[in-house]
Amino acid sequence: MRISNLGYPRIGERRELKWLMESFWEGKLEEKEFLSQAQQLEEQHWRRQQQLGVELLPVGDFSLYDHVLDLTLALGLIPQRFAELEDSGSLTLYFALARGARGIRACALKKWFDTNYHYLVPEWEREPRLVANPYLEAWRRARKMPGVAGKPVLLGPFTFVKLSRGYKDWHRALESLLPIYAELLEQLATAGVEWVQVDEPALILDLELRELEAITRAYTYLAERNTPRLMLQTYFGSLTYYQEILRLPVAGVGLDLVHDDRHNIANLEHYGFPSDKVLGAGVVSGRNIWRTDLRAALEFLQYLTGFVTCDRLWLQPSCSLLHLPVTVAGEEGLPLELREALSFADERLQELRLLRAALTEGEEAVGDEFRTADRSLKALATMPGRVVPDVRRRVSALGEEDFIRDLTFEERRQLQAEKLKLPLLPTTTIGSFPQTPSVRSARARFRRGELSKLEYRDFIRREIARWIKLQEEIGLDVLVHGEFERSDMVEYFAAKLPGFALTANGWVQSYGSRCVKPPILYGDVWHRENLTVAETTYAQSLTTRPVKGILTGPVTIIKWSFVREDMEEEQIAYQIALALRDEIAALEREGIPIIQVDEPAFREALPLKQRERPQYLLWAAQAFRLATAGVKPETQIHTHMCYADLEAILPALEGMDPDVISIEAARGGAELLEQLQRYHFRRGIGLGVFDVHSPFTPMEADMEEFLRRVLTIFPVEQLWVNPDCGLKTRKEEEALEALRRMVNVARRLRGEFGK
Ligand code: GLN
Ligand code: ZN
């Protein structure tokens, strides 16, 4: 029985890789120095995993930016627009693909399955060929370390094609990759590599039969070549075609036995496991942070060893540990019961070692550790705040009427129009204004205690006042306070809501050098204090125009946090929704006429498998309604989502019953319009007229052309005019200029369509 790892957090315990990248980009670090320090970090990570007992050590999973990009470049798939950079040295080209270069658009970033990690989407404009083998290079470096058996980690051809765009025929694309993979794998075999982990997470998606056939052909092809032994690694759920995949001619199959709704486990029980393969048993979570229930895992493994012999069993995490922070050590600020119940990447690897010891030497050999784990989980279950009876009672007493607004959308529209008296094509923004260096430094100084609470509050107030004035000058119709007090749209709420804890150093890579520090939701959530009332009402006190209150919705809060596992997400969502409902009531009482509940994660929280989607959409929409349905008919409820791919959630959008929705459209354009039209969407709608992430100030002509197109589809009374997301990442001057132009366009069209 061996201990294997699938991947390790590359960003580093102190976000070393982030700082290295950024110094290099700023020209403070020479390329050679950057590469050598990054390699040192990678090697430290190897040593650390080895000390923690990993025997099959992942190599090649480390990346200077993104592992999908590494493979894209190894396969020579350089989009045409980067051709001029091809001879400019490898890192210039590499980071140009990742981040764009002067006048050249970067590759698209996309969510890696249902995680918060983003990969760079490969674009097929050329025929792939093998131009480098970074896996061999990493393996060779690892081999220099005494006693290390590196296991190269390589994204499999099927998943690679599935995540790519730009080919005409995916089938042909896959076929064209096979000889290249064969060559790459042969190089590894010749060098003496024993095992390669071929990641194929796409095997857990709903696959069509012809996809399964193509996968079978692909792995049969590779089996006839000279390759190391292949561990076909799947994760993020259960296999759709269990029996078929297990029949593939590979030496091992890795299964996620934690996050799979028990389908993998049920299939294991029902169909068993082939005696000629190694089972990579993902028995500890690579996605969530709670300690493993070691006794339950041990019992499961004991059962498993009944039909998989120990020499064919690898103990491993359910997926790469990329999605976890490095270690709990150093989180002294957390309540003791909570801290003891956590397990980040390093602690996960320790759990694997304990499980193996218990399996091979008997539980007594590690009895102390098992008892500690047991005690910690019990302490967590009973820790203060875990169960708040009032919260439980309130949720269970909910009735249908709590989810329904008093009047229908059509009836409300009239009342809201009378109250708000907005012009045609009302202009607004999504909520945040630039988080300038001075805003960030004020927050940092406040955190370090250099600014008093009062000084910080006054600073925020000055920013709000300044921006209310700016918005009035620009001529926006519905104003916002600017979100200057928020470090992050989830963390800010988590810091104020009971049931959440914030880590000191729990960073996880989101993309490139960007990291997130997800809050931990461990207890029942309720509205103990106002969350946004002070800033919002202050803003409203400065203007006669309506100010829109901005909150983050339940699904987004859950999706961007690490959440408890002793409760259904649906129940957690209702608790958060009730807390927001109380906040919204408070805002309404204070005279805030419009409230926006942001749900940017609504789409990405959609389960990967079709069969689980209807249920999710139902409760997710219900949670939104629970948060918002308590308001008077004349209070206008907005929601915001920032992606164009709405198809899958359109029905839920109706179910949320908002008055107005703002969505990104700058990138998704025509298709989205068609979808909305087909769906007879009747509510207020603001399609982002410019892309807030673009460094170029939008042109009036472009915005106007876009709006005219939209106006051929929707009646003018239905439309709002706004950017496609918050402006917090823009420079102040850029934001102001973009908004001025946007208002000009709205006014022009208003004159024309309003006769
Ligand atoms: N209100 C938020 C903002 O403007 C919304 C951010 C988002 O949708 N991701 O920043
Ligand atoms: Zn957005």
C-alpha cells in the first residue's frame, strides 16, 4: 500500500510564488533569478511532501502560472496573434499568453471545473506538436534528490481537448494529440519513469457515448506504445461510465471517493475493481478543509482491502491539494475547537500516513492520533455557535409565504416607476468603485492599528462623499456608495456574520498570482449587527437621487467559502438568506429604495452533472427569494451576475423573481441576447455595455452600437445602462471617463427613443 499525492499548492506557504511572479513582472527580478527561485520553491515542496510520507510524489504539477498553459505550450499551440513574440524568449511568450502583451489579448481564463481555480483556455489555431517536455525536466530534477520517486502529472488528452477551443472537430483534435502524447510518454519511459499520473477529470462529466468511444480508442492507442505505467486519475466526482473506464488498458485508475455522492463507492461495491489494476483511492478531501473522520475512513479502507489487495492500493487525496491552503500551523487566531478540526494540505498528507499505519499495523499503533482526531471532530460539533437554536427554529418555521413577494413583478413595476421616477434607459453601476492605493493603504493601516476605528470610518465616508458627488456630476441616475469598506465581497460579510471565521494565511491560488482567502463557515449564520446600513444610508443622506444598497447573495457566499459538511448547502443558504433578509429590511426602513443582491457565483455553483442541476437551481433561486421577498412592492430588487453564459440558469432567473438584473454581455454578446429573447425575459435588464476588465477606455460608438442592437430586441422601457461588473480594479481616471461616455450614449438614445 503506497501513499500518493496528486498535486501540491504551488503558490507556497507565504505566497512565495506570487511575490516572485510580481517582482519578475515589475522588472525587479531577472529571468534567471526568477526561474531559479521558483525551482527552489518547487524543490522545497517536494522535500516537504516527502517528509510528510508521500511515496508517489507528484512532479510537473508545479507551474509558473498555470499547468494547463504549460501543456499548451509544450504542445506548441501558440495562437497566431502571439507569433511575433515567438522568438522573444520563452518567458516573454509564456506570460504574454497568460496576461496579454501590448495590443495582444491574453488567452481566456476559465474556471477549472467547479473550483475557484482558473486555467488558461488552449486555442487550437495550429497543429499540435511536441516542442518541450517539462514533465521529464521536472522528473529529472526531482530524481537528484535522494530517495525520491517522482510521478509526473500530466493532463490527459481527452480533458485537454474538452477544455480547449478553436478546433473544427474535437474528434480529429483528439486523434491528432495521440502520437504527441505517445512521444512525450515514450521520452518519460526511456528516462526510466515508472508511473505517470494522467489527469482526466473530464471523465466525471456527463459524457456522450461517442466521447466514451473516443476515450477508449485513445487509451488503447497509448497502451500499444512504450509508455510508463499510467494512473488514469479522475476527480471532482464519480465516473459516469464506471465499468467502461475500468476496462481501459491502463495500469491504474484513481477515483474520488469523497466528493462523489457515493456513486463511485456504490459502483465499487457493486462491480468491484479489476484485479489487474491499481486503485488510487481518494479517501481524504482535496477540496474542503475539515479533518477526515479517520475511523470512518479506516473502516471504509478495511472494507476496500477485502477486494483490492494492499499491493494494488494507493492512498491519496480526492484531488490535487492545489485547492487547499498549505498548513493550519500558524492559525492561532482561530478558536481552538475550530483550529483543531481543520486539515489543510500538509495535514491531509499526515492523515494518509495515519490511515496506512492503522491499516497495516493496527489501529493501536496510531491510537493517540485517532483519538485526537475523534475528539476534535466532537469538539467541533458542539463548539459555541455551531448550533444556534433560534436560527434552526426560524429556518424550520419558514412557510411558502416567506418566499413570495406581495405582488407580481408586473404589478410591482408600476409602483416602482411611480416611486423612483427614473428616466428611460436609467444609468447605474454595479457597486464598487476603484480601490485606489489610498483606499488599500487606509485599510491596511486600520488593520495594523495605525488608524483608529473612527479615523477609518471617516476616511471611508470621505471616499463615499467624493464619489456621490462624482456620480452626480457624471449624471448617473441610480447611485452606489462604492464599496470602499470592503476588502472582498464575501470576506467583508463573513467578518460580520456569526458562524464564519477568517484565517490569517489560508491562501489558495485563484489564477496566476491572484489568491483568495476563503472564509470558513463553521456555524449557524444570523444577523447580529447591521452589515451595510451605515455606509449605504450615509451615501443616501448626501443625495436626492436613489442610492442602491449592495449585498452579496447566499450562493456566492457559500461558493467562495469553505463550508461545514454537517448540513445541506440548501439549509446553509437559507440561514444566510435570512441574515440578508434582516439586512435588507433594515436598509428599507432607512429609506434605501433599491437593493441589489449580487450572485456572480450562481452559474459556477451549478453542479457538473446534469442530474444534480434541477435540485440546485430550485434551492438557489429559493434562497434568493427568501433574502429578498420581505420588502415592500415598491422597493426594487436587483441582482447581478457576471458571465454571459446564462442558458443553463435562465429558468432559475425567473424563479429568483428580481425586478432588474444586470449581466455581463460585452463578451457573450449575440448569443446571450438570443437566449433572453427566446426566453421572453420581461424584467428590467442591464446588459453590461463595457468590459470593466479591459484596460482600454470604451468608445462611445461601440457602446452605442451595442445598445442599438439590444434595442432591436427589447423594448426601451425594459433596459438599463451599466458596465458589466464592478469598477474596483480600474484606475480612477479610467472609470470616470468610461462612465462619462456611457452616460452620454444613454442620453443620446434616450432623446431618440423617448419621443
Ligand atoms: N458589487 C460587486 C462589485 O461591484 C459585484 C462584483 C462581482 O460581480 N464579482 O464589485
Ligand atoms: Zn460582476
